[in-house]
Amino acid sequence: MTPIRLVRHDPALRLAALLITLYGALLGTLAPYVSTLAVEVFGLDDADFGAVLAVASGVSAVGAIGLGIRADQSARRRPVALFTLGLMVCGLALVSALRSPLSFVLAHAVLLPASTSLFGQVFALARLAAACHPPQARDGIMAVVRAGFALGFVAVVPVWSVAFGSGAGLGVVQPAALAVGLCMVALVERHWPRDGATPWVDRPSGLRLGAALAEMLHPRIAARVLALGAVNGAVMLYIALVGLSLTQIAGRSAADVALYVGIVAGLEVPLMLALPRIMGRASRGGLIWLGACVYGAHLAAIPWLAPTGWLWALTLPGAAGGALILTLPIAYLQDLLGDRPGAGGALMALQKLAGDASAALSFSVGTWAAGYGLAAGLGAGLAVAGASALWLMDRRAGRAGLAPA
């Protein structure tokens, strides 16, 4: 498969894939246990932890936008990546060393959320490096790099399951995540291409902050980010509902939740790697719409099939739809700001913010009115509506370059 060969043999693409894989492993080590750490280890109550999550969501978006714009302004991406990783390492070191509620809040509300902009920065590097290869291979390259995140995440989850089953305490996850973060710092320091010495051209944008923000918030761009946010909201809602739907059923347990999530994430990896074989046969917007329909059907069916053996049949459509809606929007958003790879990466943070809002709305209204079944149905409906709106906007735009194909 050509995209895999290109990533393997191109040093910058290989670095991007490795960094994303390690980032997936870091989040797989930390993210599933943050809420338990907050309440059981650091003594926060539900309201306190909710406030931490709310602040973290805003800091993540602001950090991604600010650092993305800064990288475009100067075209000095290596120092920005090192600064971002510095925030990550400082946050993890702080909470690992002090083990206090204040250190936990500072790390998880400010430092670690600000460091999530690394995701967009690595994909900005991948986009720039992909410019040295045939244009038709770019979506496939992004799919291969994105598959690394799922691979890293899936690889560490069973390791921690065994570790906790053997008696390890939750307090070890942050030092372990710190070790992964330090490996990422070493990789960037040693292998990130030196600014001005790259085989691709990366010109400074010269835009002031206000002008760059105005460019990102142009109605043509903002409408598409919101539409993709509705699609992404289905993924956020799935994460919230799968555990609640399964653990409240007699005969189901947290082990079923872990197994289901693990199967879906594990199947996503080969399906993402296989995406280049279908790209080009349909428009990117059309494939996102197809992915939203398949993933939405999977999401809507979970609460109804949770008591039955048919639940496990949903893992395949869940992985197939997820492979499409987790991968294709990356290149789509980058193409909205084609000559601003940093700001294009920051649009991913805005998409996630919109997705969080969509998921929260579906969950709140659905559970208030009828329960998890309605919440899942609303989230699926919003995802399909967002993908449909995206496809219609691109179709009406009509002109090449105005909207990604």
C-alpha cells in the first residue's frame, strides 16, 4: 500500500506517525483513569471535577488556536512543538511529584489541555511533508498517521488492565505518562526537521492574530467546522453512553465495556490503513456522510441491543464508521486553510469543541426526556444532519478550491 510505504520511508512522515502513536499511548495510559484519580485519589467531588473539565475544554481550544497561529506567523514549528511538549511534561511532572489536589487541578485544567495542540502541530508537519509526494496520496498518508493514534491507544489499554489486576495503584499512570512524554521530547529534539532546512517550502503567514482569527472564523469555514463538530459529537456521545448503557444491564459489567471499546478501537486500525483503497472513488464529503450514517446507526443501536448478543455485531459498523469520521475530517479541515497548516490543525480543536457541545446537548435532552436510547438517537441524528449539511455546502460551492472535494 503506497501511503504506508511513503510514511515508512519519509523521515518527517515517519516522525509524525511515531509521535501520534506515542501520543495515543500517553492518552491511553492517562485518559481512562482521570475521573477516578480526581475523585478517589485527589479528593475532588463531582462538581469540582466538572469545573476542571469545563476549564480544560476552553484552554485546549484557545491553546490550539494560539499556538497554531503562532507557528504559521513565524514558520518556526520546531520551537512551538517543543514548547507544547514542555507544557505536557511540566504538567505530568508536577502532579507526579507533588501528589496534591492543587497540582492535579493545575495540570489537568491548564497545562495538559494546552499541550493537546500537539495533535494539530504534528498533523501540520505531516501535511507539509506530504506536499513532497503525489497529491492523490495525501489523504492516505493522513489516514496512516491517524491510525497510529488508535494503535498506540489500543496497545496500552490491556497492559494497564493486567497491571491493575496484579495490584498496581492508580498513582502509577501519571509517572508512566511522563515517561512517554519525555520520549516524545527526545524525538522532537533529535528528529523534527530544522526550520528553514526542509525539503518543502514553509513561508511565514505574516498575519496578525486578529487577521488570522478572522480568517478562521469566516462563515464559509465556521459553518463547515460546526457541521463536522456535529459529526464528531457522535464519537463523544459514544464514549459517554457505552459504559452507562452496558453496566446498567444485568449480566453486563465494566469488563464488557472494556472489551467492546477495545474491539471497536482495534478494528479501526486496519480499516484506517485500508482507507486509501476507497479514497478517490467518492468525494471526501460523501465519504464523511457515509461514515456518519454508519456510525450513527451503530450509536443509536447500542442502548437497544445492549442486553442481547447482537451487541457484538455492532463493533464492525462502529469501527468502519469511526475509521471514516475520525480520519477524513483531518485533511478536510487542513484544506479549508490550505496555506496555513498550523491554523488548519487548530480547526481540529474547534471541531472537537463543537463536538463536545453537540454531545452534551444530545445527552442532556435525551436523558431528561426519555433515557439513553433517545440520547443516542439524537446524537446519531445530529451527526447525519451535520454530514448532510457539509455535503450540501460543498456541492453548492461548486468551484474548485473553494471547498475541499
